[in-house]
Amino acid sequence: MRKAIALIGAVLVVGCSLAPNYERPVAPVAVAWPDDAAAGSRAVTGLDWHAYFPDAELQALIAAALEHNRDLRIAVARVVEARALYGVTRADRLPNFDLTGGRAASHVPADLSSTGAELTTQRYDVAVSLLTFELDFWGRVANLAEAARAGYLATEEAQRAFRLSLIADVANAWFVLLEMNERTKIARDTVASRAETRKLISRRREVGIAGDLDFLAADGAWQAAKAELASLERQQAGAYNALILLVGKPLDKLASDRQLAEQGVVADLAAGLPSEVLVRRPDVLAAEQKLLAANANIGAARAAFLPRISLTGAFGTASRGLAGLFDAGSDAWTFQPSLRLPLFDFGRAAANTDIAAARKVVAVAEYEKTIQLAFREVADLLSAREKLATQLAALEAAEQAQSERKRIADARYEAGISSYLEVLDAQRELFAAQQSAVATRRAGLTAAAQLYKALGGG
């Protein structure tokens, strides 16, 4: 038994692997971001989401989502499952021993006994048994364990990627809800203003100062504002329900006075070089672990062509009676090595090797595709950061201009210089400018949240 254990230890040390040497594929993307990508100065590495999203209510929502979101719970459970599967596979690399004990008894009738008398026999055994253990000369079991380990790490990286996406999604849902709150308030104020204007023009029509055309225009504008308000309220309810789903639990009453402009999210994140940023993203790391698993499976498939040696044995004590089980001279042992050499499997091993090789090709392509998608996502967001800021500045200036235009149009109408159509046109342009400014402000915050995720988070 001591010699067998020594042999097992030697095999574990000198075992080889038939897996191909792994080389990380060259990233199929440019070495730098596009020229129109805005530069930043704030490093995302080490930047916690608490610091990036300073609004206290948003922080509470993100924390609740990280605790209660059901999809995240599933992702965490997948990591635990993959870790356990890796533990099961890794255990196959080492010999497993069991402590066994038993009693065997038999009775032979006289007419079947060689002595012509009844014969009763019994045997007691206690032993440490070595279950069937494969001497891993060619690294088959080691490669299977490595594939399981890479699968576990891929699942863990996927869970990290989902967690980062959840943080960004909750932030985006919060920004959308704030947008709908602001736009609904603008629409509600517009409905009230146009209702007052309609009432005023109705009185002017009664005394002959205004005509039917002015009243119908005011009435149509009022009805259009009511329709827009109903649409925005519907979207507001949908945004609230989407936030509840992400958080994973009913929400207490949220503050309705939060403003998008007060969120304090500074999107001045430095992108760095693509070769540094992309390999830090958890989704890219997960794709690479899947590639490593596919590479290891090729080694396991190749080992199926070679001999497989297995050991089975036991060492203990045996006796006819329980009392003499541990007496001197009761030692008992068995040792059963076996050799299995595949001869004719009609192409099964070759087909399994081809399957493993094809799956590696797929894994390489998926890894490269993941990097390409990540590059595009970061490049788009870097470009959007600057363009949305410029767009918002222009829309805010347009909103101020339209507000002044409406003030002048109202004064001209009151003085009888212009028709109500001029006022109505100014109202419409101001309402559109206000709505566009709020929507663009939210789009800028959404781009900031997505950029935090795209750069790999803190």
C-alpha cells in the first residue's frame, strides 16, 4: 500500500497535459479611440458607485436593488453552483478513500456441502478502501478540472458584469423617472396656462374683442396640451413601475422635487487606452474564461486516444468472528490496477476532439466579438458625452429665447398688434424647447451612467 501511494504521488507530480498552449487573441479593434471621443481626467479605477452617484435617494435605490433584485440573486446562485461543480471535478484529481465495515454470512445445507454436513460461515471486515482512481498521465482529469475552474470564473465575471449593469440600469431608471416628473410638471403647468388663456379669450369673444378663430385656436391648444399631459403621465407611471422591477421590492414614496440638474454626476471619466480598458471589463474577462475552458477541453479530448490506468484497492483486517477482528495476523488487503486502451470506437474519440476544437473556434470568435462590442460601446458613449453637452447648452439657450418670444407675443396680442396665432406658435415652440431640454439633460445623465459601466466600474 505504501508503494502504491508513493506511485500515485509521483504520477500527480509528473503528469503532462495535451491541451494547446494558450495565447490570448489579439484584440481586433483600433489601438486608440476615435478622434471625436471626448477625453476625460477622472479615473474610473477605484471609483465606487457611491462616489459616482452622489444623490442620496439614488444611492438607496441602488443598494436596495443589489439586495433584492431577483436576476442578481440568480446570478449569484449561478456562481455558487459553478464553484461547487468545480469542487466536484477537482476532487477527481486526488485519490478518494472510504472507511468500510461489513459482515458476510452464508449457510450451506448438508446435501450441498462437500463434508455432508451443514456449513455456516461468516466474515467480518474493516478496511480503508481506495476508490477507482485514474493515474492522470496525460492530464485528462486535470484539463477537465481546469475547464470547470474556468467555467466557474466565467460565471463569477458574468455575475460582476450583471451587478455593474444593474447599478447603471437603476441609475438610468431613476433619471427617466425624474425626466418624466419634470416633463409632466411642465405639461401640467402648460395645461393650466392654456386653460386660463382659453377662458380669457372666451370672455373677450363674448364682448366682441376676439373672434371665433382665436377661441378655436386656444381651445385646440388646450386640448392638445391635455392629451400630451395624459401621455406623459402614462410614461411616468411606466417609469415608476420599471424602477420597482429593478429594485425588486415595493418603493416608499419617492421625492418628487428631485431635479435632473441637481444629480451631481460628473461624467469626466478618463477612458485610457482600449487595450487597458477592454480587458478590465467583466464581460470580456468572462468571455476569456470561456475560451480557457474550451482550450482545456481539447486537452481532455486528446487524452481519450491514450491508455487509461486506474487503481482500486483496500487495506484492513478480516476475521471469522467479531472478537478476533483486530487480532494479530488478521491483516487483509487487495490491490487491483487496470489498464484500458481504446482500440476501435468507430471515430468517437476523434469526433469528440473535433467538437472540442470547433467549440474553441466559437469561443475565440465570441471573445473577439465581445471586445468589438465593448469598443463600440465605449466609443459611442465618449462621443455622446461631448455632443450631448453641446446639444443641451444649445437647447437651454433656445428655451430662454422662446420664453422671451412668448412674453413679447403675449404683449403684442394684448396690445392688439398681432393675432392670437402668433401667441399660439410661441407657446408651442416654448413647450417643445422645454421638453427637449429636459429629455437631453436626462440623456446626458444616462450616458454618464452607461459610461461608468462601459469602463468597467470602480
